[in-house]
Amino acid sequence: MRSPVRLPVACGVDVGSTNSKVVAVDPRGHVVARASRPTPRDAHGLSIDVGALLADIEAMVLEVCGDRYEVHALCGAGIGEDGLLVDETLAPLTPALAWFDPRRQGVFAALRPSLYDDETFDVETDPARALVGWAWARGQVPAAQREPSSWVAVADLAAVHWTRRTFISDTLASRTGAWRSGDRSWDTGRVKLTLGSEALLPPVVRAGDVVGEADSPVLRAAGVLGADAVVVAGGHDHPVGGWGVQRLVPDAVIDSMGTAEVVVAQSPRREPAGRGEVETAPGIRSDGSTLLRVEELARNVAWASQNPAVARAIHEILSGGLAPLPVLGDGFFLPGRRGGGRPAYAPDAPRDPRARASAVLGALALRGREAVDAVRARVPGQTELRLVGGWARSPGWLTIKSQVHGFPVVPITEPEVTAVSAALLAATARGWSPDPGHAIAGA
């Protein structure tokens, strides 16, 4: 007979561009349950439907708990740049402009002459930054509607609703283009230009810190929320996932490949701010730094796949059923940059679908190698390379990556590294001692 006593777990949430996930780990770090659903978007497939997202996240928490587990800690991570304005009741006032939305290009072009750069910002200024979303959101609030009270990042959204406290994780503040982790301060001029007022920015919380007590009428009514459950700040998905892997492989550089390709490493030192090739963010549960570089990946493949013959060739190459032609490094494909930049073929690109598919994948693999080299140059002690994400499970892609890097690449077989790492972060902040070796398979 099953005991009526529920067993304690910590839940990690990963809000991805394509899918959102919830993973539960026990106090020792074993993954005991997981759930996944497509990230709900509007009719155009761009902005996230935040109301549906919150309902889906709580439904997935109920699913992983079932009639056996009780949540004692929750931590959310996800997309780095998407966010929205909310009113004082936390009701959304605007859509969440996607980091890949082409509309960012026009907004950024209008802002660019007034955005003065210096080397103290964590990231380069480009259309993907959250400050572009701030400027766009200001134009989406009709005069007759309620006044905005705060900006909330999509990755923090569930945690904000569970605590009824607005905040932004410091790994997400770093993605805005208006925050300096060196002195943990906002740039007043950039905030005023784009968001209008610094009063709309919530307090910045360190990733891994307890934000507050968890309360959800849905979870409470279902009996799956522990009386002393806490919510832990997570933030940007790739630093959180990288933190989890590096707990197991301390000298690893992580190449995370999904909608985007993000190369990330935790440095024990306080690294200087990003200078183009490598971006910085605060370290997670450390006084050091997170180093990362972001490249477009899936959107470039989707653009090339508009040609059905090229799409078939890409699929066959990635699955390992078709060898790529020797054009990987010939420059026939020009990947689109972040923020909606348009991909293109070079004028002399071959017309053969297999050659075009090979050129696309080769150009993306080379861009990934440049990112790995750039991060490694900043943390020379990081000698291991680990591949994570959906692309890491494509045998043909691993072959191309090995050819481009010049050595065999090592994939991590855990399919939900970010959600698992967020769960480990929640468990650690809760005071448990989870073993990452139990949680992250194949590292």
C-alpha cells in the first residue's frame, strides 16, 4: 500500500523558445519526474502567451508531483531577453517581444544614435537586448489602460507570481544592455531612453538566492506545495545550465545548442565586462563571473529549410543518413545575426540542395567554433568541451562539429540540462546537498 506521505522534491523550470519544461529532483539529486509542453505563443508564433505559459508551468508541476511528491523549492530559468510590463496586480499589459522578432531591427535602428557605448556594459548593444523590448513595450500600453508597475522577465515570471514579489535575476539583468555587473547598477540614461523610468525596474537578485516563500492557490489546493516551500532566483537559462554541468565537470566549457547556440563557462575570477567577442554576467553562487557568447542557430536552419529539397538534405545530414559535401568552410552561407538579422547565401553558392545544406551546417559549426575559442581564451584553464541541447543528440551534427573542431566532441545525454540545473540550484538553496552526478547523465 502506498504511503499517504508525499516525498520532498525541488522543481526546476526552463522556459525555452520552443518548449518549456519542469524537472523534479529529490534531496540527493536524483531526477524523479519530468514534464514538457510547447511554449505557447501568439497567432504569429512570436510573442509568448504569458497567461497560458503560467497555467502550463503549474500544470507541469502538478504532473511531476502526481500523488507521490511535494515541492519544497522551485527555481525558474529561461530565455534571456524576453519580458513584459505588468500592472500592480502582476497582470500583463503588453506582449513579450521575442528576442528573435524581426520588429526589433526597426526599434533598434531608431534608438541606436542615442545609445552611447562604453566597455563597462556586460554585453554588446544589439537588437536582441531587453532594452529594445522596453522601448517597444512602452508603445504597446494604450493611454486608457492601467499604468505599468514593473518590468518582469519571462524567465522570472512564474517565480514572481509564486512570491507576489517583482524581481529580476542578475543573470537576466546582464542581458538588458543597461546593467553593469561590475558595480551592480543600472545605466540611468539608457533606462530613461527606453523604459522611461528606473522605477519600473524591480530589485536585482543574485541567481541562487532565495526570493521568498512560495504560494500558489493551484498548487496549494492540489496538496503538492510544502508548507515551507521557497522560490529561488534562477534567470538566464544558459548560465544556469552551465553552472549545473560545471559542478560535475569543473574545467568544462559548455556548448549549448537549441534555438540559439550559447557557449558558456563559469570563471572563478571577476572578469572584466564584455568586449565584443565574449559577454559577461555574474557568477552563480560564486564571486566570479559567467562568460558566454550567443550565436543564432535554429533560425538560420529554418530560413534555409524554406526550400524543401534543402530541408530534406539538412534533416538527412543531421540524422547521419547523408554525409555532408566538402564545402563546410567555403563561405557559401552567411548566417543571420541575433535580433532578427536576415541570413543569405553568398552570390557564388552552389544550387545543389545537398551542397547548400552542407554549407549552412558548416557555416553554423564554424561560428560555434569561433565562440568556443573566444570563451576559452578568457578562461584558459577550461580545457574540456561538453555539448548539450537537442542538437547534441544529432549524430550528423556531432560529426560536423568534430570535423570543424579537429577533435571528437563529447555530448551530454541529459535532454533537459537547464531544467535539471535549475532544480539543483533550488535544492542547494533549500539547504539540501544534491549530487550532480545523480542528476546530469552523460557528463
